[in-house]
Amino acid sequence: MDVVLRTLLGALGMALVPLVAVVFLIWESRKVIARMQDRLGPTNAGTYAGPFALFQTVADGIKILTKELIIPQGADRGVFIAAPIVVVTVAIAVWAVIPLGPSGLQVVDLDVGAFYVVAISSLAPFSMIMAGWSSRNKYAEVGAFRAVSQIIGYEIPQVLSLLVPVLLSGSLRLQQIIQAQSVPFGAVVPLAALTYFLASVAELGRLPFELAEADSEIVAGYFTEYSGMMFGAFYLADFINNFTASIVFSVLFLGGWRGPWVDQVPLLGTFWLLLKAFMVFNVLVLFWAAMPRLRIDQVLAFNWKFLAPLSIATLIVTALVDKMLTAMAVEPWARSAGLLVANLLLGVAALVFLSIVGRRFTRRDTLRRPGLPTGLPDSDAA
Amino acid sequence: MSVGQLTFLAFAAFTLGAAVRVVTHRLVFHAALWLIASFFGIAAVYLLLESPFMAGVQLFIYIGGVAVLTAIAVMVTKGMMRRDLPTMANVRSSALVAVSLFLVMSWTILQMPLPEAPASPVFEEGLAMLGMALVDPRGYLLPFEVVSLMLLIVLIGALYVARER
């Protein structure tokens, strides 16, 4: 019973971490985006939002709680109400296996931790389908379709490049993946890290892959009809997912809680992990502020014609090179260096291939339609 | 009854209840959602059996894959948003099919010898052994490769069907 109680308390504490962190992260990303756009963002002028408007998110949260929940007349009531619950549950469920520190600072250290993360995040499109279908709104439905086709497609490069750290550490256990990173995997297999990062940006629906809620095309996508705190739930889940993806990326490719002096002070590991995740999160925020939105066919073509084949090639090359170097019984540093060289060569090969194909497409397009600006090739999606 | 048994009974009841709703619900989309709920119950039972890998597979393949595809298929079906529902036809013949299927399956399951002793405890290297068995020539290498070949054929077939003419 003691174990049960401890697990329950741990789960409760861990579920609170993303919810509290998000309050700060929303404020921070609003500030960063405002500076990128030459604005001030939330300020404390004329409000009681505290120094630098630190508590603006709290004020917004309270305001949104008081708003009326409007359920459209034609909506499928039960499913409409269930969708925001599901989306937040899925967003928080991933935190059960996040290792916040060397030991103990994790709810469960599943032996299939990395797989659990993938399995839980594969539930995300399902909440979008629920929201999009139950709203009985064409924009919502188009948004759900876009989200699902995008997420199902980008799951392939994401899982394939997640297999690379699993392959190198020989375990799906997140703690063991961190233990194996005396050199962070991001420095050993940068190509896998890059494909994983791009695929998770697409999974999150962050710009430039923000097709599911493209506000200039389909209002707000699958949550068009939601108001009040039900909209707040989608907004919250969006930020939690961004932060979770940053943490998972830090665990898989940036060495998790590893850092100086962690052996002496284990709690410092949490600080290192959160710091790494915060930096990754800020890359996402900069993407958000700076990127244009792609077209849906460009997004899908980029995945199926470039990212998925590239991640398959990365997985095969890494497996072969790693096996060869292990068979030759080289030093650990030589193994890392060999993998790094193989990854860089593959990356250069991919870029060369891309430029050749791109040039051919451009030439074909200009021949067919003279006067067309030569930019990205038209996707001739199959 | 122990806590484990009570939890199992709760999840089993949930799974079966959701499964009943799948076949009795008149809205096909709701039936698909109940199907997902029932998959969830099965994943929870796998977790109770201390097999998180099987639970993950259940979530990843059945909910992330099969159920999402089912829901999309339902969404693009014509007239799925309509409120006037078709009446159930052929109740008798479908009941006949269902009952005979149930009888055949329960007979097969009852024929199977069940182990008397409790199953061996899950050991640490279980997942690694499963992986080794799948690629071992004396294990399941041949079925594994045949399945992958079949999936490749399905992929090519889907591309052929979907290509623009």
C-alpha cells in the first residue's frame, strides 16, 4: 500500500509540473515573440500583473474560467465536451515516464519508456478527430483532416529517428538512454537529432507546419467552435505538448539530466534537464515567430519524399556503422567519431541529392510554364 | 479479493461494456469511439499483467492506427452527419452469425489447455528475448519476414490504387 500511495503522490506531483511550468512558458513565449515583432508584449502598465507582467497568464487563466461555455446547437454534445478532456489527459500522461533526475525523480521507469512516449503521443490525432467531428463545422472538420494526415505521416520519421538513440544505448528505458550518453547523442548522430526535431515540430503543429489551425484559411481548425475554458484546454495542451517535446528531445539527444556536478548534487540534474528543455522550447518559439506557413501539399510532400526516406537511411547507416565499429572493438570515442562522420557524410549526400532533384524540378517547371517564379517545385503528389 | 483482482474486474467490466456499446450504438462514429474505449480497457489489462510493452503496442497500433483510420473512414462516409438513423435490418440473420461466431470462439478457447500454475514472473530481459526470437532463424524469422513482405505488397498496392490517372 505504501508503494501505491507513493506512486499516486508522485503521479500527482509530476502532473503538476507541466501545468505550473506552462504558466511561465506562455508568458515567456509571448514576450519573446513580441520582441521578435518589435512589440513589448504583456506589460504591467495599468494592470496588476506584477513585475514584467509575470502573472499575466494567471490573470488570463482566471478570465477564461469566467467565460461562458458555448456549445453549438448542432454539435454532438458528449463528444464535444470529451475532446478537450482527452487532449489535456494525453498531454499530461507522457509525464509519467519523464526522468527529471538520476533516480527517484520519475513516476515509473518503464522498460519501454521511449515506446510509451510514442504510443501516448499517437493518441493526439484522436482528440482532434473528436473535436473536429463533433463541432459540425466545415472548418473544424478540414482542420481535423489536415491534422490527422500530417501527424500520421510525420510519426514515421519521428519513430524511425527515435530508434537511433535506442539502438545506440541498447534500451528503451529512458534512464538507460541517458546513462549511455557520455557524449550526448545530438553530437554523435546529429542527422537523427535533426530529423527527430523536424518531425516533432510537425507533430506539434508548430509553424511552419501549422496547417491544422491555419487562421487565415480555416479560422482555427479543429477547435474553431470551442470557447471559454474548453478553448483554454486546447491552448494549454498545445503548450504542454511543446514543453514535453522539448524535454523528450533533451532526454533522447542532449543527455537528459547529465551535466556538471550532478554526481554530488542529484537535484542539479533536474535543473540541467529543465535548462536544456527550455532552450529547445525557445527554438520552437523562434520558429513560431519567424516562419511562414507552408501549403498542406508541401508539408506532406516534404515528409513522404524527403524526411521519411532520410530517416530510414539514417537508421540503416547508423546501425551498419555501429555494428562494424563494435565488431572492430574500437574505443568509445572512436565509435562516436565514426558515427558522427557517417552522419555528416549522409547529411551532405542528402543535401546534394536535394539540390540535384530541386534543380531538375525547377527546370521542368520553367519549361512547362514560362514566367513562373522558380521557387519550390510544385508538388506532384501521388 | 485483492486490489489487483478488483482492478482487473473493473477494467474487464469497462472493456466489455464498451464493446457492447460498439455493437448497440446507432451512430457509427460513436461506435468507433466506444471501440477505442474498449481498446483502452484491453491496454489496461495488459498493464495489470505487467506487460507494458503489449499495452504500448495496443495503444500505438489499435488506437493510434486502426481506430484513427476507422474514425476517418466514418467521417468521410456519405450522410454520416445525419440525425435520422436507418432502422436495423436483418436482426435475425446477424444475430445468427454473431451467436455462431461466439459459440465457435468460446469452444476453441475452452479446448485450449490452461496452465495450472500462475504464469512465470516477467523478468527483466523479456523484451530483449522477444526481439531476439523475432530475428532468430530457429525462432520466428520466417513469419516475421513474410509479414514484412506482405506489408510491402500492401503499400505498393495502396500506391497503385491511389495513383492519379
